[in-house]
Amino acid sequence: MFSSVTVPSLLKVDYFGYVALHGFHHMAFVTPATPNQAHSMVGNRFQPVLSAFALLATTLALVVFPAGANGQVVDLAVGQTVAGTLARGDTAEYRIEAGEDYFIFGEIDQISVDAVVRVLNPEGEQRARVDVTARGADRFSGETRNAGTYTIQVIPFEDEEGEYTITLHRLEPLETDPDKLVDQLMSPYDTDDSPGAAVRVWRDGRTLFSKTYGMADLAYRIPFETDTRTNIGSTSKQFTAFAVMLQAERGALSLDDDIRLHVPELPEFDQTITVRHLLTHTSGLREIFNLLVMTGRRIDRGDYVDRDEILAVVQKQPALQNAPGAEWNYNNTAFALAALIVERTSDQPFDEFMADHVFGPLGMTRTMVRPHAEFIVPERSQGYAPASEGYREIRDLGASVGAGGIYSTIEDLQTWVENYIAPEVGSPAIVEEMTTPFILTDGDTTNYGLGLFIDEHRGLKRVHHGGADIAHRSMLAYYPELRAGITTQSNHASFDSNVTFRLAEAFFDDAMEPETPAAADDGSFDPASYDPDAFDDFVGRYALDAAPTFILSFSREGETLYTQATGQPRIEIEPTSDSTFALTVVEASVVFHRDDAGGVEGVTLFQGGQEQHATRLDDDADDAGAWEPTPDDLEEFAGHYLSDEIETFYTVAYVDPSTSDEQVDDEDEAPEPHLVLQHRRLDDATLTPGELDTFSGGGLTLTFERDRNGMVLGFYLSNTRTRDVRFERVR
């Protein structure tokens, strides 16, 4: 198989957590999830971004050939750039002959066409899909599992037409030496005109690897160094939790305190939120950044967010989204409030408290809290996102203190993890508390302690957290049984921090259990023997337990099986057993569950070491998702809507393409009447009907409300982390 390093994972992520965001570029099928993955700012399609990257120094001389489309297949060789033109409906194909366990790295430069790249394995199965940008360069890279001919398909996105080039930079055996493997996987960032990366690995007090790649600052040509300060995003959450624990150990607070004891200006909800609920993502509060995206704030473009807004958001929340302690829902609002509680109980600004009581005593001299986005951080890496002209500078997210906002180095992060092993600041009891999974009120155990994820990686306990500001990427992982750790950092918005775990396997393989082969690969199940008719038992809609408005749909067309998440494109899946299916474009799988009577009651999504359960909705499989509103039905929803809670205005517009001047070549492909969600600062989002009176699009779900006469009164807006924000129809 081909596993992509740069293709986005199934689980979509955002600043300090995961969510589908309206108004930004869409990359792949996504669901909300726990934030242990690499982070990236994703959503709907947005303006053309990315440009061609310079060829790596290790590639051969550049040669240009004409590309083939619709039948003609072109062989790709390392160092060659192949030019091509796509018309509507074209498929250009390129062959790569790769051995078993090979590394492939290439890119497509979308000169005047928005193209999608599909990677097929030797069996013709799709193993990766790349569609990150509308113009400029999209990279593809990954590892092969089997020898043979890999096919790279280039197809136009929707009705796009125009020119592109495709280049194969590397095709070589995957390195077996861990040091050389790091160099190989970091090669896309190892140029003097690319944002960079840093990797550090240690075990039992000894540094095994420490190296940097690329540039910390492109404007001033400053390379990334091991002592370069870089924004670690949500990796900061463990530091916030540690600060709270220090205050608890000193008697300044208790984890079971009502948060209003320390922040009395917060509203009094029906149920008490404790400090512990803040640190375990179980408070029931709205998620601040998801909510602000709903208001039209372009956080990805530097819209300012002030810390005071966090209190204002909570003060206007009419009710909790869930009972405290009952549901895990990743939440930056909570950690921002936790930092505020540290300030209130210590009479110190959070950045000063951390410097005086954590960073200074530990000798982490290159680590600091950035108190606001305008604060000058000396010798730091500048964050970058790909753009049509190469890269654009990205400012840090505002109001991130507590949820993020820490600048550190790979050297200091090793020092931090070593304090977990033998605490010089704090106590073993603090580390034990932080690394103990929280138990929900129904008895279910989460995989989150206090600011840290806790799970297992090939037989070893793993404690970790990833992070992403708008452009910076981070991952820090600790393996207690080995007294070992690894961290990766980058100032490149497309960096995939999940490579951290791939590298951990290389360095710690001797202590890990053998990798369990997939059922489809061990000879116990032949996918060709699966009867597609049997999948009809699973066809239907499943509501994610952690976010009930987020629906996973499963369908079948002939012998082809599909899954689709709310507001996201459909993705093909393949059987690996009678009840287990693998997604073709990302490393993820689903397992269906039957009740005692044999009926299908739910499905569990597995990806990146995490799992999310979804419960089957109460509708017949034959009728799942069968609501098909007529044009007259759609017109009932058209109107203008206002939310008093977030002081935001949306328009739901009815669009009938038959009344427009646009010419359609094929009447069978003529677009149907539909609804479009509009906001003056966000991209228009086409709404797709789901359940009765429910639509989704742009990462949002709208559930409409009617009066007893059937008139539409308003809708409730959700984007998984923030749910049921009420909008009232005003005209």
C-alpha cells in the first residue's frame, strides 16, 4: 500500500483541536476527533495557494515532456518535470515503478488548473488523494508496502481546465537506519527556500538524534536551529495543566473547585463546572475558536482575538452543551480559563508565573509564553503557509494563552519530558494525576488526562499531545516504560506531525511489539470474496456520540462501497473482514457492531490510535438519508437569520440554476435547485440535505425549527465543537 505523509488524515484539525471550519479550503473527508494528529487549517475551498517548490539538490537534471490524458500513460523518472493540460473530464496517468518499502516524493504545480492527485497501488486501489490547494504546488509523498507499478492520476477539480506540471523528486528504497530515515522523511523541508522542521529523540537520559531542516525565517534567510524558538500550539496544554497542579499542590485551589470561585463573573449554569472539568475537556462550554469562525472571523488571515472575548463568549452562552464530566469535547475555552485561574490564584500574569515557577527552575531558558500575538519573541521561527507566490507569512493566533501560545525549542522540550521522569519541579503525584485517563460520569474512560493524551503504541504506553497554531506544527510524545521521548516541530503549515510516531517506531522498534498486519494482508480474508449485497445491512446514518449533529453515512452503488461525513465528500471504502472496512484515501478504518438480535446498532471509527463511536439513527436502511426536498420545500428555508448570542447574521439563499445565464453542456449534469449559506466574510457554502429539515455544508450543520403551523422560525447551527447556536429568522 501507499501511505501518504503529506495527504491530510481522515480527522480534520484546526487551531488547538479538530473541527470543520466554514469559509476555508476543503482537503478531505473529515470528522471531529481527539487532537493527537498533525494540525492544519482546513475547511472549504479558498483562494489559490501554494507554488512550486525548488527541486531538491539530490534530484537529476530537469527534463520536460508532454503529458498524457485519457488513455496515454507516461512513465515518471526522478528529476523529470512533465507538463500537461487538463480539459473537463480528463484523467492524466503517470507510472512509477517502485520496489517494496520505497519512499516516493513528488509534487504537482497547478499553473492554471485546480487538479486532484490520486495515488493507486499496483492492484489499482486508491491509496491517497491529494487536493490541498487550488493553484500552485500540491505535494505527495509516502511509503510503498509492495513492489510494483504505482499510478499517479491527475484529474481536474469539478469543471476546471488548464495547465499543470508534475515532478517526481525522489524514488528510492526506504532507509532502515533511523537517522537516515529522518533525513529522508524530512527531505521536503530541507531546502533554503522552504519553512523548516526540527526533530529530537532521546532515551534513558541520552539524546539519540537532534537535527533541524530548512528555514526559520525566509525573509532574512535564517536557518532553523536546535535552539530556535517555535510555537508549539496545543502542546502547551500540558504546561497549563501543570501550572494548575502546582497551584493545587500549594493549596491555592482545588481541582474540584467551582470555577466561579476563582472567576465569579462567569454565568451560573444549571450544573457546576469544576477546574478538573476544564483540564479534561468535559466542561460543556462553547469552543471559542469554532464559535468565532461562525461569526465570520477570518482567524486564518490574522483577524485579532482578544483574551477578554473568551469571558464575553462564555457570559453569553445560554446553556451548557453537555453536563460537566459527561462528555469529552476538545475545548480551548476551558484551557484559556484555566490559565486565568492560575493568574487569579497567584497574582501573576500567566507568562510571568510560568517563567518564575516552571521554565526558570527547570533551566528551560529558551521557553516562554507569548502573552499576545504582537509580543516580540526573540530568535523565533516565523510561521508560513503555502501561497501562489511561494509562501505567505502567518501571524499567531490571538487569545491563545493557556490553550497554546508557548514558544519552545526541541532541546527544552526534552528537558520538560525528563521532568516527568524525575521531577525537579512539582512532584511525582502531579505527573501521575496528569497521565491518568479521566473517567466520564457514565463510567467510560477517556484517553485524556490533564492536558495530555494517554494511549498505547505497539505495546508501549504513550503520553503525548500535538499542537498547531495557524501555521506552526508540533508533536511531543513520551514513552514512560522506556524513559524516552520524541518531538517534531515545524513552521510549515503543511507539516504532518504524525510523522513523529513513524519515527518513534524506527528508534524504539526493539522495545515495541511487532506491528499487527491487517486482516486483509494476512491471508485470512479475501476482499474479492466479499458480497457487496451484505453491506446493505450497514447502509444508513450514524450519529457521532461525541457530536450528535455530525453524521457518518454509509452507502453502496453496485459493488462500490462509500462513507461520507457531514458536509464532506464521499470516500470509497474496502472490506477487510465481514464487518470491518478500510478507507482508501487515509489510514483509517471502521468496524460495525451488532446487538444481541443481530441488528446493526453502531460503528466505531479508528484512526491515528484514537476511536470514535457512532450510534445508528432510527431510520430504515432503505430510507437512510432519503429526504429529498422539492424546490418548493427548499424555498421555505430561504431568508435572513440572526443570532443574538454571537451577534451574527446569515442568509440562506435559494438558487435555481435553470434561471441563470450559465450554459450547461450536458443536461444530465445540470445542477439542481439548492440552498446556499452566505455570510459577508465567508465563502458561500452549498447546503446538502440530510435528515428532515437538516442541511450541512462548509463544515456546518443547520437544523431548522418550525412552529406548529409548519412555518420556519430559525435554525440551530453546529460545527461539532460548538453546537446548537440559535439563529432566528428575521425576514
